[in-house]
Amino acid sequence: MTGSFALLKQRRFLPLFVTQLLGAFNDNLFKNAMVLFVVYGVFNDEASETLFSAVATGLFILPFFLLSALAGQLADTRDKAIIIRIVKFCEILIMAVGGTGLVLAWMGWAVHLVAIPLMMLALFSMGIHSTFFGPIKYAILPQHLESDEVLGGTGLVEAGTYIAILAGTILAGIIDVEWAALGVVLVAFIGYWTGRKVPPAPPQHQETGIDWHIVRSSIALVRGTMHIKRLYLAILSISFFWTIGAVLFIQFPPLVKNILHADKSVASLFLAVFSIGIAIGSVAVNRLLKGEVSARYSPASVVVMGAFVVAFYFVCRNWEQDPAGTLYGIGGFLHHADVIPLLASLMGIAISGGMFVVPLYAFLTTTVPKDQTARTVAANNIVNSGAMVAGSLLAIGLGFAGVGVVDQLLMSAVMCLISAWLAVKLHRACD
């Protein structure tokens, strides 16, 4: 056994870790630079801003629903290292398109007609990129790591991912959009280089044919996975968690602008605090479990998460605007009388969320044979993404029905209770 942090010195782990980190960084630098620019620079009403944020989230998630079955088949039947190289090369092309959209938006040239469609195309394409990379990043861990290293490796990948999300999110809020355009292309090149360093990960059995019919293969994949009770319960629990996460991330930019009356740097800080919290929770739960794959802390974690969501709701409801009527910058925001309970409740949501979800991902990779892990993760992605798209549509519907972003927080709190109930059933079935 190698200690969790000692894995960072191992070639069997480090290149994959860095490649995943760079990909997550790029996703969030691009997406947040785009969303923050449009929310603060193009639209000027809460409904339009929430709609744009929800559509952007839905477009990124949709490929997971459509293509995860194909991605899982490829990852289990082909060398995963080769797939990584192909996917990371495609990222360079995708970010070139997205960067062009950002530059055109910055120049104010055909913003609605050309710039926003180009950015949305790139966002959708990055969803495709992540769909094919996602099963690999989890399925390759049991192949390159010892069985008692998988939970620690999973925790490091999750923590590193959210640190990368943090960095990309912060940078998107503080740099000009034209520099973001250059940055996403540069990072894509670096990610391709590190991806080429991942050791070979050949299939665990003889290569077989691929079912290219995405509907038929998706149904077959989910049916073939969900009959296993612990996988069924783990996937449903994860799905509800990420639905909550999707709704929260949709709400954050318009909530910060219209309820907290703060500028885009504060929106970036908001998302950054959330990412830090999940990273902390991901590492903390591994320490508590000491490498054991168990859901015993998951029910309590998500109940605590729901309690923090309710606390966050009440702080937002009572938030007072700047008497001058201007948007708070970072300085003004941090000096607001209610900033400590606001950030504390946000951090609490994130830490408890990280503690909830990491053990459940470990279930996915340790319950089935190594030659089926990618398909299992892919089945999870199909169900997750379907639930998250449904959450995005629900947020859009509630917005059109006149339900404000603050009141939608209560929906997230109720969903935490459902996740807790599922996690209890998983714990009783498996531990």
C-alpha cells in the first residue's frame, strides 16, 4: 500500500491526476468566464440570467446522458491511455472555438448572433470531451492502484478536481475575458502533453465490438448495472447529489448579482469557496474511513448539508443591499455584516457534500470486476446527467413560474433528505 499523498510521486497516478486537474481547470475557466461575462455584461434581468445559466449547465451535461454508454464501452475495450491522448487533442480544437467566441464577445462583435453560439458550441463539445474522459479517470484507478489505494486515489482525484475548479473559477472572475480566451487554449496544449505521459492501460479482456446505437446501448448499460442493489442505490444517491449541485451552480451567478448585489468577482469567490469545501470534505472522509469503502458517514453528511442549505437560505433572505445601490466588490462584500454566516453556511454545504459523495464513487469502482468499471461509471454518468438535466429544466420552469432563486434553495434542501434516505438504504445493504 502507498499512502494517499505518496501516490502523487508515482507515474502510475501522477500524469492522470495532473491531466484531470488541467481538464477541470479549463472547463471552469471557460464556462465561468462565459457565464459571468453574459450575466454581467449582456443580460440585465434575473429571469434571463437564470435561464442562460441553466441552458449553459444543461448543454454541458447533455453529452453525458447521450454518449456515456459509448464512452464506457470504449474505455473498457480499448487502451485507456490512447483514448486520453485522442480526447486531450480534441480539447485543443474545442478551446480554439470557445476562445474565438470569448474574443468576439469582448469585442462586442455579433454577440448574440455569433459569439454566444460559438461559446455554447464549445461548452457542449467540452461536455463531450468530459463524457469520454470521465469513465477513464475512475476505471483506470483500480487498474494502476492496489485495492487498498483506490479510495485514497479517488479522494485525491476528487480533491484535485475541486482545487482545479477553484482555480479556474477564481481566475474567470478576476481576469479579462480576452486573457481567458488565451488561457483555455494554452492549458489545453499542456493537458495534451501530460495526457501522453499516462502509462498504458490495456483492456482487461479481449477487445470486442462496440454498439454504436447510443439509445440501445444506453438502455442496455443502465439495465445491466442497476440490477446490482448496491450499485443501484449508490448511483441514485450520487444522482440526487449532483442534481442538487447543478441547481445550486445555476442559482449562484444570478443570486450573487440580484440578491446579494455583488459583482462578478464575488460570484467567482462564491464558487471558489464551494470548491474548497468539497475538496476538504473529499479528503476528510477518506481520513475518517481509513481506506475502507463504506457509506456509513454519507446519510449524516447529506442531512447536515441540507441544514446548511436552509441556513444559507435565511441569510440570503435577510441580506441588505448597499445603501448607495451599487454592486458590492470583494472589499465591500467581505465587510458586510452577514458575510461570515453566509460564507460559513456555504462552506458547510460544500464540506458535507464532499464527505457524502466520495465514498459512493468508490463503491462504483470496487463493486464490479476491473474490466467493467468504466461501463459502471458510464451508467452512473447516464443516470446522473439525466437527473441533472431534469434539475436544470426544473430550475428554468420555476424561474418562469416566478419562483425566485432564493426560494429555489429550499428545493435543494428537500432533495438532500431524499439523498439521505437513499444513503441509509445503501449503508444497510452493504456495510
